[in-house]
Amino acid sequence: MISYQDFQKKSEYSSFIKENSEVGSLKINVFAASSALPLPNTHIVITKKMGEDVVLFFDGMTNSSGEIDSILLPAPSMVSNNMDVPHYTFYDLEASHEGYQKMSKILIAMFGGTKVIQYIKLLPEVISHV
């Protein structure tokens, strides 16, 4: 895994940023118990596979309300010749919290100039007493 700053130094960066010339905003809400229990201190990692590299775009923890707001990610302009199919790019999201099942490879579609809200429901780990 490489950082976004290191990816910016690679030759692939120019084509990526040309295709994703705008910025989208991501808000994450993590909860358990059918939205009744926000999960603070949930570890969130956002990556994107590009060529041989997995690029790290964000690594952080949810706040006391189980939220992270305003994660800015490169994204293409939503406007296209065919307005029925807006442009977007995918990122991978991983959420982990002690005592809960880890969620991996949640695909997030990001659109330029748009705020995306992603709700993540974590389930308690099942502990076997056998």
C-alpha cells in the first residue's frame, strides 16, 4: 500500500487526476443495533487499486457520534453526454471496531461536486463457547 502523496509522484497519477479532476465529499455514519447505537472510534480506511498499487486515500477514526464528515476524494464530473449515466469512480472502504465483525471492500461510488453519505452497520462478533 502506498500513500496518496507517493502516488502523486508516479506516472499513472497524471491520467488518474485528468479523469478525476473534481472533488467529491464523503460522510460516513457507523452504527450498530439498527441505527440505535453509534460506534465512535471505528477505524475507517479508504483505498483504491490503481495498476500494481493500492493507494491509501484516508485512514482515521469516527467521532463520538460514529461519524466522519467531509472526506475529500478525487472524482470525475457527474456531467456526461448521456445524463442518464453520471460519471463516477469507485473507492474501497474498510471499517473495523473491536468486538464487531470487520467490514471490508465496501465499494463507494464518488461523484465530482457531490456529497455521498455512506451508512455502515456493524454486527457484533460471534464468540463460540465450544
